[in-house]
Amino acid sequence: MKIYGAGGIDPVRAYNHQVKRKKEEITKDVAPQSDSLEISREAKEIQAFKNALAELSGVREDLVRSLKQRIETGSYQPDAEKIADGMLEERLLDQEV
């Protein structure tokens, strides 16, 4: 048997065509997906606590203002014994850690 010419089926082209058709079928059958994220109750509580802490100043502005005014006028008389006790207490706490 003799075959004349190269007019036969190109196997690479046939394979590529078949792969392309399969991809098209798959994309038609599959509905577009979207990502989703669910945040746990604990994570929501933690975020609420973080937000509440961010709103807290940590500085008692009224006390600072009062002390500043008393220092400026010379009427601030700190209790030296109380300060010394506080310093010793801090030192003892530092040694425990």
C-alpha cells in the first residue's frame, strides 16, 4: 500500500484540539467559585477587646493636669516615705521575675 502526500491527520494538532475541547467542556460545567472566610466567635471577641483597648488612653489626663499645675505653683509635696516604699516594692518584684 502506498500513501501519497502529507495530507493525513497531524497527531499533535488533533491532540491539542482534543485538549482544548475538554477544557471548554470543563469550564462550562463548573460554576464560578468565590472565596469565603468565616471568622470565629473567639476572633471577633479578641478584635472587640483590641478595639476597646485602643480607645483607652492609659493616662489619667485629669490627674496629670492637676499634678502639673501643683508642680508649677510649688504646692506639690510628694510623700518621700511613700516613694521609697514604692521603689523598694518595685525592686522586690523585679527580683522575683
